[in-house]
Amino acid sequence: MVRKDYRRRGIAGALALSAVSFARDLGARAVEGYPRLTAEGEESGDVSLYVGSREIFAAAGYHEVSNPTPRRAVMRVDL
């Protein structure tokens, strides 16, 4: 979670991208994130997106592999 005063500066995206490098360096086979999905035009509070947005993970190279619930996606990078 990125502290409120530091949001909208690209930190969450940098963390998602860094997770891939870190996992690769340790020999992981994949990295996953589980962002909350929002409907088009839906206002979402900061707390509801503490797991990140689909857009943040997509920009870091993750691709969507499933939607276990209507409000959750599984995003993955295979290493």
C-alpha cells in the first residue's frame, strides 16, 4: 500500500515492476497480482484499491489470466 500523500506518483507501478525483477532474480517461475476491478465510471475509494488496479499491473507487463470473482482479476507474469 502506498501512503496517501505519495499516491499518483507511479510508486505502485514501480513496485509491481520491481516484484518481477526480484522474483526473477530468486528463480521464481511466475509472479501474480490480484487487483480489484472497478466498473466503468465507478468511483472507488483509495482503500478498496489497496491491492492495485488492473491498469497498474498491465503497465508492468502482467497479463490477465482469470477473474475468480466479478470484482477480482488474477494478473500474471510468467518468468
